[in-house]
Amino acid sequence: MELKKRDTLHMLTEGIPIYKNAIMPRYEKDERLKIQREVHVPPESLFMAIGYDGAVTDQAPVAGNRHYRKYYMDELENNREIFKHSPFYKTPVMRGQERGLKAGLFDKLLGIGKTEQGSLSSLKEVGWFKGHVSVYNEAERETQAGQKASKLASIVKLLQDVHTKKYGEPLRIDPRNLFLQSADSKNKFKRRLIDMEVHSEELMRLLVEAGQEQQLLKQLQTP
């Protein structure tokens, strides 16, 4: 987990779009060897290289079918960097019956037991149903999203203005990327807000959750 966080921060400093699910390779001319070399390669902890780039030349400085695909080792809803809480409703799928069963000699062999009320039951859990349903007005949703993004931008600008006025330089961390930072970096950012006399736990939580939500939207909208 810490390796992925470090690699994510490295990608940010290198200007590699971390929100994309697929990244195409980038090349620069090696003047000494007169060849095209791949640069800004995504870290292996976050992206898997797929395909082969073939010969990349000055005349054809584009890869053939090579690209890098983001991958996850578990279901996305279990990744707390993406979802703070699981977005799915989850309920067990049962098979069997509770009514109309008659007692017999082979109840145990058939998996028949008794409910708390004492009636016979052959119900067994055979799986899970997971689903997510959103009901919304599209126009209202777009309006609310725009208002939310505008308010977040205003908050970030105010923080930058206060920091620049107090310390003579802008914040080194974009508050919208706060959720990507290590615990130590978050604590330093928190102490800085306290020094600026603008700290609140609600503000910290808002910045972290807003950053997570923005990255998730970009990942879902980007191939």
C-alpha cells in the first residue's frame, strides 16, 4: 500500500495522468544514440504493460499496440482509496423452503433444520446479490456537480491565498490531492492549517472525500 502511494505521488510529479485506466507510452529522442527512448514509464505497482511497441523512429514516433493498463488485485468496492464505503447493496441469496416441509428420518442428510420458531427449514445460503441503483434528475445532478466543483475550487483558492499571504509562497500540496498523501504528509498539512488558523476536521474530511470522488469520476469516464 505504501509503495502504491509513493508511486502515485511520483506519477503526479512526473505529470503522468494517474486517473486514466490506460496510458500510452511517451518517447523522447536520445541525441547521443540517435534513437527514441521511452520516458515517464508508469510504475509496475499500479500499471501493467500490455503489447509491444515495435520500432519507434523519428518518422513514426508512435507505439504500435503497446500501452499500460491500470489493475487492481481485489474488487474495486474493497479498495478504500477508491470507495470509502462500498457503493453496493449486498444481500445473501437463499435456496430451499420454510413452509410445507414434513419431518422425516433423513432430515439431517437432506440439510433440513429448524427455525427459531421451531418450524422445519431447508434454506441454505448459496451466494450473494450485489447491486447499485441511482435515481436522479440528470439536469439537477449536473447542476449540483457544477456547484460542488465551484465551491471546492473556491475553498482551495482561499487556502492558497491565506497561505501565500502568511508565508509568502503557495501551498506545495494541492489540497484536492490530499487523499493521496501519506499519513505523515496529512499531519504536516493539518499542522500547517492550524498555523494558518483555518483548520477544522470537517475541512480535512471534505478535501479528502472530494479528491477521492473526483478521481473516481475520472477513472469511470476515461477508457
